[in-house]
Amino acid sequence: MQTISEDTQAVLLLCGVFSGAPAGEEAPLGPSEFHRLARWLEKESATPASLLDTLDSARVAEGIAEHQIAAERIERLLKRGMTVAVATERWLQMGLWILSVADDAFPARLKKKLRDKVMPLLFGIGDPGLLDGGGLAVVGSRKADEAAQEFARKAGELCARNGMPVISGAARGIDMAAMQGALDAGGAAVGVLGSDLARQAVSPETRVYLQAGNLTLVTPFSPEAPFHAGNAMARNKYIYALADRGLVVSSEAETGGTWSGATENLKQQWTPLWVRRDANAPRGNELLIRRGARALETSWLSKDASFQDLFRDDGDSGELTLFDE
């Protein structure tokens, strides 16, 4: 069972969301609030754990006032020890691990790409080492047709043959098709969840791949968080940030989570993006290409494609591949 670092214990107190918390409990710090506090701590050559012992409360109150965070709120959050202890013990006994941005093991890709947009906590199960290994983000609609799901499954198989993980959202439809394709071919997959990590962690189907060491599930939200559309949208940036390249298989036009995540990625330029192009692809696919994504023709399915073939940039003699930075 994991030993949680003192810094992460402090971040849990400040930012953790827990089921069964007492009514009227102080609202935890949001990402922007935490990062403002973290910048002040860094300026003071301190860490989150310093709030629990070495930093004088008057010094904290004076220092964070300019960052628009009330010292009284910090004090109340740091007193949530019992709530945090009960929840973390339950999660750790399930086999989950907990990291914060203060930990060296927190994925460097997330901190580098998302910066202040990264949430302070990350919960997961499986090998955390997969999170900094890159891979192909494969995303698409939950309502995709059979042809699109077969395309996603083939993409997953191709990832497995090339030794690259599939990174996706573990939702039904395209996400699961791509992840299953990779896992069935002996490859690895990373699922970024918007809800229910604790439930997924004990699923018999999930446990098979977790025990084999080729599946990692993560979430920036509470492991017991129920489905929430906002969380499902927010986790999209993690899928792209963890990947070397992105592939949209099927997207609605100007609506839905796939469209939202893809357009945000194009705007922020986290990860180069390809989009499946064929006559039967939904209209959203072509609109994403018009917005700057690169077209990926379906003809590669009939070939023994490599990533170099598949992700060639037609504009520069083919030097740009999935493996290039």
C-alpha cells in the first residue's frame, strides 16, 4: 500500500473532495486558487507540507492576502484530518494511488502542457509509469457507428504493434474500442476517467488487465465522484496532454465532448491532431480538419501500416511522425 507524501497529505486537505463530508464544510481550493497559493509557497522556499508545521499562521495570512485567499479558509481546510484519513485509507485499500503536483512522480507531461490548468491531485490504479510514456490519444463519439468503432479498434492494434499506449477516456463507443484493441493485441492503455474510478478499480474485467500490468486508470477528480458532464469535458485535456499525438475517429459538429476536447486541443496546441476522413465520417470530422487538424485517410486500414506511414505530415516530405517532438 502506498505511503502518501506529506506534501500530498497537505494538498488533500486543501483540495480534496470527499463523499460523506459534514454539511457546511469549507469548500476546497480550486485549481487556480491552489496554484496561486503554490506560487507564494515557492517564493517562501516552502511546500504544501510547510503549512502543517513550519509556517507561522500570521505569516501565511499576510502572504496569501494578496492572492485573494482567506487565511481562515486555509486553517479550516487543514483541520479536515479525520475526513481525509478515512477516505484515503478506503482508497488505498482498494489499490488506488494518490499523487499531487508536489510529488516528483506526478506526470511531467501534465505539468508542462497544462500548467495552471492542471488539477492539484491525481488518483489512479495501475502502473503510474505509463503516464509519462506518451502514446496515441484516440477519442470519439459514444454513438459512433460500427465502421468507426472498427477503425478505432484497428488503431489500438496498431499502437500495440508499435509498442505505444492508447490513451483515451474509457467511455463506451470509440474510447473502449481503441483501448480494447490495444489490450487484446498485448499492448498498453491509459484510461482517463471523469467519474467512478473506485468502482472501475474493482470491476472484474478491469482487474484482469490491471494485474497484467498493461492498463492504468486515472482521474483528477475524487475516485468516488459520480458522472458529471462538466468533469467528462474537463478530463479531455488530460487525454491530449498525456499523448504524443491525437486521433479523432468520430465527432459531432460543434457539439459534444469530442468536439469540445478537440477544438480546445487545437487552440492550446497541446498535441498534434489527426482526424479520420472518409465518405461516411460525421460532419464534425471535416470541420475539425478545416480548423487545422490533419486528415487521416481510412485507406491505411488495408495496409500493414507503421506509425511512420500513418502519421506522416504531407506538408514536409514525411519527416514528422508520432515519435517526433
